[in-house]
Amino acid sequence: MLREAIAVLTPQCRRLVEMLFFESPSRPYAEVAAELGLALGSIGFTRQKCMERLRRQLEELGFY
């Protein structure tokens, strides 16, 4: 279910989730910002929005 939910995220959200949660060690925000072309200060907000989208998608798939 998690893979399916991640697959429907926007490419930017998908990549952000991969870099922050699936790479070991997780990347620092500065590196994530540089790769995604975002301001360093916007990574936390973007992360929050992407996680909300992921949560909603998981709920739609029946994950509780």
C-alpha cells in the first residue's frame, strides 16, 4: 500500500519522501533543497504538505 500511495504523489513529493525517509542515511535539508531546486527554508513546509498528501492517499487505499 505504501508503494502504491507514493507512486501517485507528484514527482517532487515522491523524490522528497524518498530522500528523507528511504535513503540511509537520510539527506540533510540543504542537500534536498539543492536537488529539488527549492529554498532551504521551504523544505519543512513542503515535507509537511507531501506527508499530508501521502496520508490522504493511504487512507483512500484503506490503510489506517
